[in-house]
Amino acid sequence: MEKNNCFHCGLDIVKEEVILFDEKEFCCNGCKTVYEIFSLNDLTCYYDFENAPGATPQDINGKYDFLDNDSIVSKLLEFQEESTAIISLNIPHIHCSSCIWILENLQRLQSGINTSQVNFPEKKVRINYNPEIVSLKNIVYLLSSIGYEPYISLENYETGKNNVDRSLTYKLGVAFFCFGNIMLLSFPEYFEVKEYWLDNYKPFFRGLIFALSLPSFLYSASGYYVSAYKSIKLKMLNIDIPIALGIVVMFIRSTFDIIMNYGSGFFDSLTGLIFFMLLGKMFQIKTYSFLNFERDFKSYFPIAITKIVSDAVEESVPVYDVQKGDRLLIRNQELIPVDGILISEKADIDYSFVTGEAIPITKKSGDKIFAGGKQIGKVIEMEVLHSVSQSYLTQLWSNDVFQKNVEQKHKTITDRISRYFTPILLLIALAGFGYWIFFDANTAFNVFTAVLIVACPCALALTAPFTMGNMLRILGNKHFYLKNALVIEQLAKVDTVVFDKTGTITTNTSSNITYEGEVLTESNIVLIKNVLRASNHPLSRMLYDFLPEKKRVKLDSFEEITGKGIQAIIDGVDVQMGSAALCSPPSEGLTDVLQTSVHIRIGGNYYGKYIFNNEYREGLSKLFGDLSTQYQIKVLSGDNEGEQALLATLLPAGTEMIFNQKPEQKLEFIKKLQEQGKNVMMVGDGLNDAGALAQSNVGISISENVNVFSPACDAILDAKEFKKLNYFLKLSKKAITTIKMSFALSLLYNVVGLSFAITGNLLPLVAAIIMPLSTITIVSFVTVMSNYYSRKIK
């Protein structure tokens, strides 16, 4: 009976049962319908990526009716607001580039879907949609209708637990059982024991060895066959091809030996090979799991949040110490660290970090507010519903939206080596086999198999990620928190360091503050204190801490003007605080204009100014002296040049200092340096420097005791460790040196192993043992070297 293939899913179809549409053949109406959907929406290029990529849609009528229940949907969603909801769905059918392409273009199939992003290794799609336009149920039915039915387990979502894949553990157990028993049964033939019972039942024992090898060959090694098949199908040569080929060749050769009564074959080596390779894979998985554990979310949120202990007492606590039921104070431009209930009367929250939509959402008392939103305007209070580990903020830091497009040099090197490794390895194996087959068939097969196994570049592929991961852990323990491993590579390339002044090289925790002007009444100080309470600017925080505690009053309005100051209204009284340009002091108030100061205007009347004699961070002079030997140093400041003379005594001669810089001017300054070919690291306080931090090659935000987390920066440095900045730069360069050394060690390992294998001096079983040992050696080497450099460098 003649058979054809379905244009959509690729399944065989009997000629008599074929469904013709648009001059194409389909196996069922479901596949035809999917093709129609794609055609109507101009998405037929889906079929250009892969040959027959689709899956047959299933009949799911009524299966997802439970998604009509809002309480159930709320438990499935990661984030939910009036016009924005985000969900991650497991899609088991994701298997190729066509799947990724169509799932990332869902907005063209369904209005209301804003974006969709595929995580291919985890087979998940993360969908951002408008629940006012489209429901989750409609999205699930859309996915099912095009052959990508999601797997939804409410129990998993509620408990926060994922099903653990233990298939590798089972395969390893089966391989070990087969290997151990075959080795025992093979001993008599190794030692050539002459014994009547063994000699007469030799065919039985060989048959038993063959039977025991089958579970290991067919089940335990199945992952290598599948990977090799997919690689060949995609016309890409991955490292599993020579491994699968070596296993199959050994099995065929061993089976042939038993059938022809030449011996017991190499089933002991075969099962041992599979066992040790799976052991190596298990070691790699455990290694990556260890790195994931080390890079726990707590590492990225060292900044404190203000906790309200009582009506008169507030304290800063680490954000990961926040518990359900705590009351928090959120100031202007602060990021909401946890999900909670708004206690204050009203709040305007910018969720652009989460949704990409910059229009603030207004919330009223009693409304739920989500982590990741940025408070805009007057200070608010909230009650915590979930700890940080259960809130959406934990996913923001490494979100792809905030990643910079940088060249991943060492990843590229690894990929390039892996790409050429397999064909070269196959050529060496075939050449060795071709040479030895004329002398000894057994040696020829041993050489062929040993070459394919011993040169596996698993250790090579693990070199860069493990070095970077271990360095992330070391830096995190020293309170320098990087967004990802790529930042280490970027740090190593830096040649120019630009520092902000206020809040960066000056400390926010101590300052000599004096007041000049009209005497402030008690009521005036109450107004000033409460306006400052809502601000996150370094000068505001210093002045707030300097002023005595006063009663709390409610702000009617609040606005913080970047680079100028604060405008607020309390009980109908206008309060302006900040620069002279904002507060318009009389001419006599402009004496000593070069001082860092905050001017005060209340109810339209100018009162005076608070003058700040900044204290610079401990170790500043030594740090700049050390940095100046290898880097160009520049200081940018939004303040005037009042402290230029003092700075000149603290900083190395020739350090460029630029004052009166607005945020946009700082950004342009960074751009000009980059246009000159400089690799720029910007060190700022994360507030007015967001643009410059994002523009720079590496942006570092200095953290004091407030939550100024911003995805614009690449790293957060605890202010107490500021003097160690040069140490961190040195350590990043040593990380690259470690990677290069481990690359060399891994390649040397392969060259030595190949030289033994191709000369016939390395058995396949020994090669299989060496392979995971090489991985352990490389991992141990990079760990020891990373820890050594972290202790040696000063």
C-alpha cells in the first residue's frame, strides 16, 4: 500500500486516506487546520525552518474548563495586574527551531498576547498577555489547536515543586548492574581456567553475558543514540555521534565474536564504558546544580529595605530577611521587593521592569501590589504577603530584557572547538582503524573505540562555565554581586574607570552638615523631615538621618525632579528642597555657591540651606592610586566644583574631574569614551546614574542601606567593600587566565590520551574510566586555582 508523509507533522499516511489542501497532503483535519491557521496569518515560513516540524493537534474539548476559575488561574500566574499577566507554560512538544519561532510569534495569532519567550532546554514558553483582551483558557486552546498543548499540573504550581527527572539515575543503576555481573561472568575466560563444568557450559555463560548487555546497550545508552540521530538530522556534528558509533561498533563486534565462537567479546568493556560515561554525565549535572544553588537569589539582593517596627521606629533589614506580615516603607523610586498589600491610601507604581510598560498603575489601600514595581511619588507603606523567595522579583535580575549584547569570547572558543572536534575525531578514529586492521582486527576495533571515547571534549566544554561559576560564588561571598558570568569577562577588558561623586566616592552614612539661613520653626522641621522620608537621593537620606525624629504627617503630593530636587505639598503647604535653580534663593543666599547644599523653600518663602561637607570613603586615596597604574580614572559629578581642591589632594595627579553633570550628560560622556575605543566601567549609586550605568561596558551600583536595585547595572557592590574594587578587577583577569590554563590542560589531556589510543595501548574500558576522570581533574583544577587567586591577590 503506497504511503506519503503529512506536510505538517511528517507522519506516514496511506494514499487512500490522504487529505489534500492547497496542493499539500495531510494525515488528518487537525494538521490541515493548523496549516490553514498559519496561512491566514502569513506564518507559513514555519515550515521553512524544519522539515515536517509540527505535532498533531489533540481533541481537548472541555479538558481545560477549570481555567474559568479565577482563583485557580491566579495560582498559575507568575504576575497579575489589570492589563498585564505573565505565565510560564510547559510545552512537551517543543523540539526544533520551527517550534521556537512559532511560539515566539503567538502575538500574530492572538490579539492580547504581548510577548512570548521560549526556554528551549526547559521546554517552556513564558507568555505576557492582557487578561482584559484574552483569557488564559483561550491561550491554552490556541496552543493546543496548533499542536503545542501545554502540560499544566496545578499541584506543582501550588507547592512550587517540579517533577524531578530521575531517568539518568535509573540508566546509571541499570548500567552498573549489567557491568558488575558481566565482569563476574567474564573472569573465567580472563584467567583461562580449565574446568569441566565451565568448559561445557561456556555457550550458556556467553549467552547470559549477551542477555545482560542488552538492557545497558538498549536502555542506558539510549540517550546517546537519540542525541546523535537528532544531530545528524539537523546536519550538525555533536560529540554524541562518535560515542554512539563506538558503542554500536563494540556491540556488533562482540555479538559477532560470540556467534562465531571467537570469544566472549567486549561486553564487559561495553557496559563499563556506558556506566563510566553516564557517571561523567551525572557528575556534570551535579556540578551545574551546585552552581545554580550557589547563585541563589539571595546573592543578588544584599540591599536592605526599611521595615517599620513601630510608629516611631524604623530599621533597615536585609531584603531576604523580610517575612510575611512585616510592614515596609517604600520611598520614591524604590523597587518593591516582595508581594504585599498596600496600606497607604494611594500609590503610583511603575511596572516597566516587569511588563515593559512605563505608564504607572494607580493602586488604592487594600490592593495587592507585586514585587518588581517601582514606587513613584510620596512614601507608601505596605504589608508583606510573601517572602522574596516566593515573589516575582527573584526572576528580574537575570531577565534577558536587561542583558547587554556583548561578545562571549570564551563561549565562542568552546563552541568553535566543539564544532571541529567531532569530524577531526572521526577522521583520527577511522585512520587508526584503517592502519591496524591490516595487522590485528582486535587491536583495530580497540583503537577505533578507544579513540572515540577518550577524546570526548566534555571537560573542555565545562572549563569556562565552571570557572566563571566558581568565581561568581567567590565574589558573592565578598559582597560583590554580578548579574551573570559574562560580567567577569567584561571586567577583565576594562581600561577606563568612571566614578560618580555623591553617594559613590562619598559616604552616605556620615557627613558634616550645617545650616545657614532663617531659623526653622518646629513645624518647618516636621515638614522637611516628612518630605525627606519619601526620597531616596543620597543627600536626602543623609539629611533625613541628621534631623531629629518628628511626628509623621501625610504628604498630599510628592515629585522628585532628577538633578534638581523635591517638590511636595503637605496640608496645603508647598515645600521645595534641592538646588538653587529649583528653590530660587535671593542673591544674598548665593554666597559660597561652590558648596554642596540643599536649599529650602516653604510656602513660597526661601529659608536657607543645609551645607554638606562630604566625608570620602575609607581607603579612597589608596584605591585610586592603585587603579591609576593600570586604568584611566575619571570623576563625574552632578554637584558643583566646590570640593575640587580637596579631591585633588586625595586623587592621583592628572585625574580628570568634571562637575555640574546632568544624568543625560553623564551618559553622553560614557558614549564618547566608548567611541574612542575605551572599555568603560561606570561606578555609581544607581539613582541618577541609571543611564550611564546601562551605557557603560560594565555598570556597578554602590549599595549603602536602601533598596536601589536597578537592572541597568551589571553588578552591586556593598559600600563597605568599596576599597576592594581593584582587587575585584584583578580577580576577574585571573579568572580569564584560569580558563586559558584549563583549556590548555584539557587539550593536553586529549592529545596524550589519543597518542596512547591510536597506538593500541589503551583499552576502551580504560578510556571510559579516563573520560570522567578528566572532567573531575579540570573541575578540581579551576576550583583550586580560583580559590588560590582569591587568597593570593591583595
